[in-house]
Amino acid sequence: MKENKLRIIPLGGLGEVGKNMMAYEYNGRILIVDTGMMFPENDMLGIDYIIPDFSYLLDKKDCVDGIVITHGHEDHTGAIHHVLQEISAPIYATPLTKGLVEVKLGRNGLSSRAVLKEVRAGDTVQIGPFSVEFFHVCHSIPDGVGLGIGTPLGLVVHSGDYKFDHTPVDGWPSDYARLADFSSRGVLALLADSTNAERPGWTPSERVIDSAFQKVFREADSRIIIVSFASLISRMQQAVNVAAEFNRKLAFAGSSMVDNFKMALKLGYLNIPDGVVIPIEQALALPDSEVVIMCTGSQGEPSSILGRLSMGTNRQFDIREGDTIVLSSHPIPGNEETIYRMINRLFQRGANVIYEAIANVHVSGHASQEEMKLLMHLVQPKYFIPIHGELRQLRQHALLAKQIGIPEENILVTENGQVIEITEKGMKLGEKVPNGYVFVDGAGVGDVSEDIMREREVLARDGLVLINVTVDRFTGDVLGEPEVVSRGFMSSRENNELYAGLKKRVLDTIKRNGSKNKSEVEQMARAYLTNETRRRPFVLVNISGS
């Protein structure tokens, strides 16, 4: 007799902050929860963003019964168009999240292929063998949900990103009653957000930002530029409120920010007093003291509006002396260096920059330690699996679970690609599935390998030396002098002796080994340049016949 088995397959979000993606599998049928992206780390040169490796699903695409998106942030939605290009399955999302996904799919030409099903907090939907209950959670974006996933083996609670905010901007607190109800029915496993597992206490309410914004507006006598994620709808509402209070006009800049604003307004998630929001072109013609601009670029992305403003390359408008820039965001781990470099450039251009380290202009949307304990107490799970975080955060979350009385043998810390199996006999680890980074570079998806990334690092660190040699196609004799071209290494004009020595050695090597043995020339050139300069440039040799 076949044993009933629930398989939980983390495809992203365990071991990093970002690219959240989880697959639940029961008797061959699959439910996907979230399809997120992640910003590249500083050493990932040229990479636009990273998506989960979901190759495990590619030969099982007909087994996928549905995709559930918990909320509209990029680290949960950013890979949806890539997933839909391979897997055709209905997408379930709350109204605002559905709207944000529609905007993203429209931008990527996939609107016609998507089957989007609207759900609301409180709904229960049957998706294959899974009965999915949607319950409201507070986060830094409205309409976020956690999931109660009913399976024949028991109820699994998937928290999504959450915090217990008693005074949320939209007036809609997390659904404590549903969480307590889950406990009364018995919870097999809890998978919960670990982002702030190292932070003691409680995460402050989004409302603290109101007073910080008011202070900025009272003190600024020129333009104010508020920078945030394009999906942060609650921050848009707070910007509207404070702009109206101080008799300023607010304009949104950038296509993603404008598209999301229009969508949220249409769905009723924004309350805009008449005349407060105006087009950017109109705002730029007003006196500086009457203007607020909201745009993207809070993570230092070079192609974002703020990234271009810091470099002086934005086409529509520039930073002016006296502008106040409010970075209403928290640096994603790995982005700190990029963000602080951008902040320094903005100061150099005459702006006053206000960021989280010096004012309460951003509040985390994730639970801190006391809220994590409260969730575990409310749900009372048999098994606990920390998710959404780096390994250090997952470990700390597991320690909190042990502190509140969950047996150590029922707590499982794991990473992407490690299958978790739950049966009536207990919980154990299954096989490993592919779990690497999939790099998105321009139009290319997954065609940049780790080897190419290493080559880019070498090129960026030590430069390139290209050696062109022309030989007689009949005799193999070298014609003329080898040509040496360098980029990012050492100027040939200032290092005549070095390059003269290189050319001589190239000729000697070809004379000794023949013109067909290109690798010998490359090896010699690398050794010579390293010996002479203590640098290791990337060396390419081109031998052509004439």
C-alpha cells in the first residue's frame, strides 16, 4: 500500500532574502506558493536580477494545479512571468496583488497567457488536493495573506510576510481569530517568515512613519523626493496624506510607479483628495517649495530614477541644490555598499538625504522576535520550519521555537533544494533537487553560468590583454610584429618595455611550438605578465592566417 506523503520543496527564499518560491506536493499534484526575484550581490557583475531555479518542476508542469501569490512585493512576484513562460497554471491572488501581477505580466507581454483568479482574505479555494484558506496579515503592502493549506495529512500554515501591527495604515489588522481557529483544529506544520529573527521585541507600526514624514515636510523648503518600491502602495497613501497636509502637489515618476498608482487607485486601495496628485510634467513647472516627487531606486539600482539622478543621467529632471531626498526603505542584505555609494553621490550633487539610519522614514514589514513567538503560540504547530531568510536568521528562528517549547526534533532548518517529507510516521529530509541561482542578464535567462561570472570578476579586477598574431598560412611563419591590445590592465604607451618583452616572448613561443598551439602562447603570456606585474589579467590570443 502506497504511503501518503506531503513533500515540501523550497525552491527559493531559504538561505537568502529574496526569490521566495515554495512547492507543496501531494501524491504527484503540486501547489506553488510565490514566485519571487532577488537583487544581485555586489560581485554579480552585469546581472539585472536573480530568479529561483525551478527546473525541478519542468517535467512536472502538467502536475501543477495552481500558483498562489501571498502579496505584491517583487521578492514574491518578480519571477512570475518567467514561471508562466514554462508552466501554465492558474494564479490565485487578492485584488491588489492580482493588479500588481497584471501590470507585471502586461509589461512582459504575457497578459493573454495568464489565468488570474481573484481571492479575498477569508476565502477557501480547492486547488487540486489542497484546500487553501486565505487569511489576512499585516505587512508593508496592503492585501497580504497567509495560507492555511489543508492536506489529507493535516493543516499546514504558511505565514507569508507578516507582522502584528495594531495600527496599520489601512486599518486592517492581522486575522488573529483565524490563527487561533487553526490551532483548535490542529496544525501539522508552520512555515514562517524569518527575516527579523535577530531583532528583539516588536516591529513598530507603519504609523510611526507619519510623524517622520511630517518632520521632513516641516523642515524642507525646496523639493521633496520620496523614494520607495513601486509596489509599496501604503507608502504612496502616506505620501499623499502628508502632501495634502502641507499643501504640496505630489507627482509619481517612472513607468512602474505610475502604473501601480493607477491600478491601486482604480481598485480603491488609495484615497486621493482632489488636486493633490498631478502629472510629473506639471509638477516640474511649479515652485520647488510646492512639489513632492515619488519615484523608485531605494536599493541603488543604476537604471532606476534615483540611480540616474545620482549620476546626473536622468532625462526628465535633475537633482537641484537643496532638494530633500527621503529613502523610505531598508537596504536589502548585500545592497548596502551600492546604496551608500549612491547616497554619497546625491550629497555631492547638493541634496539633503534622509534615510533609515538617521530618521524613522522606514519601518520593517516583518515580525520581530516577540511577534514570531506570538504566532507560534497562536498556531501551536506540531512541526516548525523557518523560511524566508538567510541561514543565520533561519537558525535564530529555530532557536525561538525551541525556547517556546516546540521539541527540537520537530524543528527543521534547511535550505533551497532540500525536499522535506511528512508522513504519518513523522518528518524527514528527502532528496536534493536543483537549487542554484538563475541569473537574468538583459534578455538572457539562465545563460550566464558561474564560470562566466568568474570571468567577469577577473576582467573587472585585472583587465584584459588581447594578443593578435598574423602568420603565413602556408609556412606558419609570423608576419610582422604581434599586436598587443589591453583594456583595464596597463597602458601600452606607458609600459613599452613590458609589452616589448611580451611580443618577443610570443614570437619565441610560436617559433618553438608552432603557430597552431595557441594555448602555449596564452599560458606563457599569463605567466610573464603575472611575473612582471603581480597582476593576473584575462589573456586572449588570436592567431590568424594570411
